[in-house]
Amino acid sequence: MKNAKVTRFKLFWAHQDEEQEAWLRAMARQGLHLVDVNPFCFWTFRRGAPADMVYRLDFSNQQNAEFMQLMQDAGWKLAATSCGWHYWCIPLAGSRAPEIFTDGSSKARKFQRVVALLVCSALPAFMMMILTKKGDLAANLSLPSLIILGTIYLTYFAFLAYAVLRLLLRIRQVRAPHRA
């Protein structure tokens, strides 16, 4: 039963990197070590001995072999990947948790990559909404179908706007000099 897998559902927004890291660390302290995460917010853990593991997140659509080797040489282990997110972990040694981003601008670039992906992924839907002839759409769809389609579009763009706004605020926060 020691190597049994456990799955948990937990939703995080992209700007909640520190909350994710703290949650993953708390799970490791309970003996649940991350092995997989899927895009639908289901996290898979392997049961093991409780350990104080520090988790850090990186977002990149491509991680080259040189970067991966650099991380491994520094003692980091790639615990899981999902949709461009890379979940790195390392046992805590000492009193200070290690970081993979040593300055605010490099941490901000992580969030800028997420914003770019969100904006680029929304462009086809936005263009379709603008370029579609509304009269033809209304003539070919029933009123309930139009309401459902409109609700889907409004919900999608509301979530997108919220996510981008929160990421922009997070970028501003990590760039700001730390105040004592």
C-alpha cells in the first residue's frame, strides 16, 4: 500500500503559483508525492514517507535538454508536467526554501508566457465572433441555441479577462521590489 496512488481534485488559477507550491509541500509532508497533474485539475500522488519537499512551478512550452540538465544538476526533480507547466521538487535542506527564479523579472517572464498563450488561444474565438455575419447566425440558429452560444462566449471571455487581469497584477507584484 506504500506505493498506492491517490488522486485529488483541486482548482488553481495560473496566478496562484505560490498557493500551488504551498499545497504541494503540505501534501508531501503528509506522505503524498506528486506524480501527475492533468488539465482538469486532478492531481495524482504516490503514497510514501512524509517529507518536506519544496515545489516550484515553471511555465514554458519548450524546455530544452540543457535547462533540464541544469535543474537536475542543481538537485531538482521534475515531478510532473501539464499543458506547459513544469512542477519541480527538491527536498528542503536548511531553513530556506530554494527558488528556481532568483529575481522578479525572470519570475514575471513566466507569467508573461502564460498571458501570451491565453491571448493567442483566444484569438480564433474572438475573430470568429467579429467576422461572423450576425444575421446569418440568427437565421440559422434557434433562440435557445443563440442564448446558449452567447452564454458560452460571454463566460469564456469573462474567465479569460479575469485570468489575464490577475496574471498582469501578479507580474506587477513579482516585479515590485520587496519591502521590508
